[in-house]
Amino acid sequence: MDNKEAAERQDYGLAKVHQASLGILKEIDRICRKYGIQYMMDSGTLLGAVRHGGFIPWDDDADVAFTRDQYEAFVKVVQKELPPQMRFLTPEELGAGNKFYDFTPRIVYLNSRTHADTEEMQYYDGKLNHLWVDVFILDELPERKWAADWTKLLHVLVYGLAMGHRYRLDPGKYGPAGRAAVGLLSGIGRRIPMKTILRLQRKAAVKDKKGRSRLMYYSNYQPDYLYVTVEKEWSGEAVDIPFEDTVLMAPKNWDQVLKQIYGDYMTPPPPEKRVPAHSDGWMTIFG
């Protein structure tokens, strides 16, 4: 296969991925408007809406975010509202609450496959072998630096414990200090039931829910994304902005949110970095 054919195949595959992801986003939007719930496009999906009017052409996933109270309202209705080809999947459902991938709920598109049927996919009961939209949660963050740092440290520690229940750890991803920390925490975590760790993560996420701080953070991001801190007024109200052939909800002050995450967000990456982040050519959409 030459480079042109490979590029054409990737473009065709991404078009199918974008079509399926847009279907999920439209369902989220429909459900939220029906029940008066506020969500927001997040991360690359928000960036794509602002910079491209839809999906980033080389992106292969989608993300939305809710504040904690709006997320809890969404959870009460989403499962009964989704069409048969979609499912709301929570971290508590992996291995009946005994296995860990991450702390992110997601809406999966069942008519898809993203990987071969590997041992890792079997470990997670096949539930992660689908295209999905990630659902992130914004919780209150203390304004005092020491208290904010303590909250984020708690999440890092809990995440490290949870990694003891992952399919496999990749020590090569970390430096010497990181390998030692992950090894220690995951070793301890293996001796703690995953259901207990899930409860610890929620307690850490909602412990500052007093309504007094002007700051919020994404409590179910991976540890290396905990640097993102947003003002409540940035995400306290949603506005409609165009996305592909529809309009979706975005933070009212989306400019500040994007600057916090990406810095100079209107400058695209160099061509060699414009590649899908999650698919490796295996993704298949059935309908």
C-alpha cells in the first residue's frame, strides 16, 4: 500500500468515526435538552468546534464535560434514553467493579470495534472494544494553593492504587521516580478491592463541594491532565455553537477554557503530528 492509498483509507475511516461520534454527541444533546441538563463540549471536541467548525480533521475521539450536579442528573436518565446501539458505561461496570481502566464514564457505540480481540480487550469483558465519547466531570477545587495541591495529590495517589487492577502496567512510560511510585502504589492497590478505590476516588472528588470556591477542575482526568483549572464562571453557563451540521453546548467562556488546556489553540500542530491519537487502523464501524 503506497502513502496515497494509506492516506485515503485513513480519511475514509475517520469520516466513519466522525459520523458515529456525531451520532453520540447528538444523542447527548437531545437527552440534555429534553431534561434541562447542561453539558459542554470539551478538549479536542471544543477545540474542533472553535477552530474547524466541527471535528478536528485528524482527531478520532470526542469529549464532553458536566459539572457534578449536572452529571448526576444526566446519569439518572441517560440509560433509558439512549438508542439500542449506544450504552452508558461507568468505571464501576468493568469486571463487576473489580477491574480498572480509568475513572472516566463514556457512552459507547456498540456497532463498532476499535481493536482486535486481544487478551486486554477480554480482560475488560469486551466493553472497551468500541468507539466512545468520554464524559468528564467538573468538581470544585479549593482556592488556597496548598489545599488545591492536596486535592490533586489525593487523586494521583488514588489513581496509582487503582493501577494495581489494570490489565498490565507499562513501566517504560515513566522515569525512574515514576516507575518506583507506580510500582509502590499499584502493589498496595492490588491488596485493596477496586470497589473501595472507586469509593475513595469519589470522596476525593466531592470533598470540596461547598459552593464557596471560584475554581473547578476535572476530577476524573488522568493525573497528567490535573493541571487544568477553570473558573466557575467559565463553565457555569453553556452557550450553543455550531458543530458540523448541528449546534452543541459549549462553555460560555470557551476561549479561557481552551487557553488553559492548549495555550495558543488556534495554531494547528505541524503536519507530522496531525495523526489520530487512539486508532491504529483497526477501527471498524458497522452501522
